[in-house]
Amino acid sequence: MNLLVLIIIFTAIGGILSIMAAAVFLLLPEQQRKAMLPHGISFAIGALLAVAFWGLIPEAFEKVKPDQFQILSGTILAGILGFFTLEKLLIWRHCHSGSCEAHGDDNEHAHKHNHSNAKSAGSLIILGDSIHNFVDGILIAAAFLTDVQLGIVTSLAVAAHEIPQEVGDFAILLDSGYSRGKALFYNMLASLTTVLGGILAYFSLENLHSSLPFFLALAASSFIYIAVADLIPTLHKKTDIKTSLQQIVLIAAGVFLICYLHDIAHSMTGNLAQS
């Protein structure tokens, strides 16, 4: 299958699935949503870290000479610091729990600010989500241009962390006064920027193979930052033994699934190359 077609399919599937999963999730009673969301976050942490350390980083180092190892490591470090800076500027802001310091806690934000400010917060979420999805599309395309199986598992990891993110975004939009229909519509539009990023990256990166390892390093730094800075802190809100064990098991499950799918995809790709 044509590589561009694969990029379009997997960038579209990831966004659509995450939006639909989040929409269905929000139909559940609030008590069930609060109980299930931490489990999804735990699984997403394992998936993101596995793709970064099992797939993206090893693949990036395989494609550069030893004298470029330090530059590549510096790219990962610069990426983590860069994403921290962007998040500080409220452009790259993820709220996975439905409430956070930047957007208020529960309904207090709605009571303390007027309707106009709430709408502005919702607009900022849509803008930030669009930028985030656009960059995700670029990273997915870079992975596909490097190796098809790496592109597949990268797409799965993006979808894994998009679902809890979209749930949080939906909650913020609803709290900002958007109807369920409008919240779904605007989030669907934002998800389409993933496809746009993938297409643009395909045409701009296809002939720049020497740059691909550094895009993979940035993808890895993005996944590491999201997992460590945005997702893991939400798990520390509960410290009892039962919850902690559940978190560890689900994180391990996310790691195992991505590593397993990575190896399966690698074997399938190898078999196709030999046939």
C-alpha cells in the first residue's frame, strides 16, 4: 500500500477513535467516568514510554553515526525542555483529569469567571489541541517514513494518550458553556489537523532522510514529557496500596502491549520484505 495512504489512514484513525471513545466515555455517569479515567491514564503512560524507549529512540540511534550520538541525545533533551516551555505558555496544555490548576478546579472556575472568560478558555483548548494534533501528525509521518511497523505502533501510542486528553478537553469545553454537539464538532475539527500534519510532513520529509532520526528523537521527547510531566502526576493523587498496584499493572500492560505489537509488526514487515 502507498506510504502516503498509510499515513492518512493511521493519522485519521487515531484521531477519530480518540474522539469517539471520549464522546462515548462522557455518556457514562460522572461517578463511573471518575473511576475509569485513571485506569486509561495508567495504560497510556506505559504505551507512551514503551514507544519512546522501545521503538523511537533505538530506531533514531540506528540511523545516525556514532559521532552524532551526543547531538541526538541533545535533541531529546532540547525537546523535553521545549515542550515544558510551550506548556508554560499555555499552547501545549494537557488537562487529563477534567480539572487542573491552569483551568480551575471542578466548578470553582465557572463561578469565579464570567461567561466570556469561560468561552475564551474553551477556545484556547481547541487551539492548543489543534496544534498538538498537527505536531502528532508530523511525528507519525516521520515514523512511517522511517519504518512502517514503527509508524503503526507510534500511531497506537498517540491514540492511547489522545483518549484521556480528549476526555479532559471535552470536560473543559462543557464547563465553558459548549453544548455536547458543539464540543464534539470542534474536537473533531481539531483532530483533522493530525491528518494535515501527516500529509505535509510526507511531502516535506520524504527527501530529507538525514533529518528523520532527529524528528524521531523529538517524537520520543514529546511522549516522555507527556507521560512524566502531564500523566504521572495525576496518578499520585491516590496513594493507597490497592490503587498503586492497579496503576503499576496497567502501566506494565501498556508497555507489554506496545512492545508486543512492535515485535509483531516488525516480523510482518520483515516477512513482506523477503517475499
